[in-house]
Amino acid sequence: MKTPLQALMVQGTTSDAGKSVLVAGLCRVLARKGIEVAPFKPQNMALNSAVTPDGGEIGRAQAVQAQACNLKPSIHMNPVLLKPNSDTGAQVILQGKAVTNMDATGYHDYKKIAMDTVLDSFGKLSERYQSVMIEGAGSPAEINLRENDIANMGFAEEADVPVIIVADIDRGGVFAHLFGTLALLSESEQARVKGFVINRFRGDISLLESGLDWLEEKTGKPVIGVLPYLHGFNLEAEDAITAEQVSGEETKLNVVVPVLTRISNHTDFDVLRLNPDINLRYVGKGETLNDADLIILPGSKSVRADLDYLRSQGWDKDILRHLRFGGKVMGICGGYQMLGNLIEDPDGVEGEKGNSVGLGLLDTTTLLARDKTLTNTQGDLTLNGKTISVKGYEIHVGQTVVNEQSPIVLSNGTKDGALSDCNQILGTYLHGIFDNSDSMSLICEWAGAKDVAQIDHEQLKEQGINRIADAIEKHLDLGLLWPELIK
């Protein structure tokens, strides 16, 4: 192996400050320079997840960062993943496998044990790669979470890695965010901060310079650079829903997705949102599921609770009205389970023990079991008399008995999903089913739109990764981070 390059941790003043994207960009920059680099996030709390080749589950952002490194994702890139299933509890996933459900208080004490898992995975990556790019979580200045911290400075201190802090100027108050975050750190933590990055700046940089000088004088830390606001920038989000559309000359298909309280893997819909022929609309609390050709029920981490929420919003009635007028309805993963007759949870896998009556739109019954299905899969999809190849990934605890025709035959010979006799209702466990342009086109045709634009999802991700890497190389002083690399 080549000479190691010091690992670096990116922490943020807030959630969604740009940590995930900055790490992805830095990974691509180093990969371009021939450095064997891997991403790492000690602890992630997110409902957007990915399946690794060996059947583990990690945060989706780390899968994108792995792509930036030209690597396949690994369970060691995100050794602790928390998937909230209520306001106070979450499923705890260690090195790719779900181990338990915990409330916030219980997990706070459990972090002492989780740190061993984190350090084990970090050690494995450090041995294998020349450098590791580390992403923090939330903010290191969250005083109430400092004890037993494994996500930010607690990890940085234990692993002895330098840190940079990024802040989003588009939110406002960027100097207070950076100055205040640094001030709330201990002396040893402050000492390992190498500098600041300001993200998403719009306008004339000269108007910012006096503030940059003040920040450097007050903190003694350099501003490593100011990244511009990248208009039309698209890269899969860690958790926040992105609703920005790509507008075309004419909309061929109107798609509506209700935002459930525990919506998961909403990245399924990114390729629809970015298609100029498709108008994708997320519908939130108090809104109606109207003006749609296709309604898609998304995945959920708490299917029975979100089914109750769906009914509380009157969306079940909206769906029935939509079907009476000839519209199409699709469910993915948890949304597929909701479309059936019954969801049984005798062991309380996703909440309280019990059963929930489904929407009754597909003749299926789902039993929630403790063993989770985690697999990347492919097969053939048949709709409208046409059969095409399809691929995706499954992340679910339910096993569904289907008394309808199944539209997908997987490569192992098993079947997936259900299609109603009336040909208006479709369900599948396959996340990522729209990422392949052929399957997206066939589903859109089934929903009433022919010849929608072909979108290469992998190419879009590559373009996003390269855009942020280009901006980093242009606007950051990388010599402050790796003087031995940048001559």
C-alpha cells in the first residue's frame, strides 16, 4: 500500500450543513489524485438506507460516498445506524445488522458499547485504505449529547483525527454558528480543529471578506474556503426531502407522494423528480392527494402507525376517489404492505403488538417478523403485456402472502409484488425500481404516460459528485489540509 494520508473528519454547525456532500466531494478529489480513500460515518440517524453487497444495511449517504471513492459500500463505512420508529425510539443497527430497538435514554447509555463497534470498523478501514474521510452527525456543540459521544468530537478524540467544521451560510448567522460551535468545545477539541468551510454562498465574495477576516482573528483558525451555491445540484439526500423539480416544456405524468411521518428511502423518487416530463409533488399534513395520474405510497419505518396517520389525513378517501376516476396507485415496501388487507405484528416489531386492517386494495396479507430482508436483487417486470429487466434492493421485516398476480419474477425464481385484476394498483418491495430507465418508462406507461424522457440515475449521481469535487478543488485551500499531497 502507498504512504497513508491522514484521516480527516468533517463536522457541521447544524444538521444539513453540507457534511455528507462535502465528504463525498473530498473523497472524489482524493480518488482523482490516486489516493485509496474510504468514507466513514461512526453513527448515522437516517431512514434512507442502502444494502451492501454482503447483505448489510448502512446510511444511503455513505453508499454515495463509497461511489465517490470508486468503491462498493461496506458495513464498516457506517457501523452504527439508527432508524427512528417513534419520536423517542429507534432501531439500532450495528455493522449492518439490526440488534435491538431502544428509546433515547437507553441508547445514551448503550453508546459506551457502540463505541467499540465504531472503533473496530474504523480500524479495519484505516488498515485497508490510505485515508479515511469521516462524517460527523448533527453538531458537536449539542451539550446534552456530549457524554459518551461517538458521533462527533467524542470519536475524534478517541481516534485522534483532525476536524474541519462546515456551516451553511444560506441559513443565515454563519459567523455565529462557527464562532459559537468552536467556543462550546473543550480545549483539546478546539486544538484539533484545522479550520472552517462555509457552504452555499451566493453573490460577490468580496462582500464576505471582512467577516472572514474577523472570524480568523477571533478564533485563530483559518477559513479553508467558501463553496458557492450550486444551482441545480442534485445528490441523494441523507434524510431531508428535496422537492426541487426539473421543469420541462410539457408534463406527461403527475405523480403525488404522501409524506408519512416515518417515510423511508424517499430517494426512490429522485429520478422522477429530476425527469422533465414528470411533475412530482410531495403532499404533507393538511393537504390532499389530488391532481394526480399516479399516487405512490412510499416506504415507512412504522407501517401500522403511518397507516393510521394516512387515514387521519383523509388520504385513504383521496385514494379511493382517485381510483374511481381511473387513476393508478402504487406502493413500495411499507406502502405496498398498506395496500393489502391486513398487517400483523404479533411481536411488536415496529411498535405495539397487534394487527391493522389495510386499505384492502390488494388481496395480500403481511406478517411483520423480526428477521429483516436485506438484499440487492434483479428480475423481470411484466406490465401492459411487456416484460423488461428490473433491479432494486429490499429492506423490510414483512413477509407478504399474495393472492393476486405478481408482476415481478426475481432471478432466483421467486415472485415479488402484486398487481390488481383491474390493473390500477401495483405493489412491490423493490426500492430503486425507478432508477433503471426501462422499468421507469414501463411503469410510467402503465400509469398513462408514453415516451417519458430517459434518465440515467447513475450518471446523475456521478455528475453531482464531480460538480462538488470540482468546486472543492477550485475554492478550498487543500494545502491546509494535506500539505504533503498538495505541493
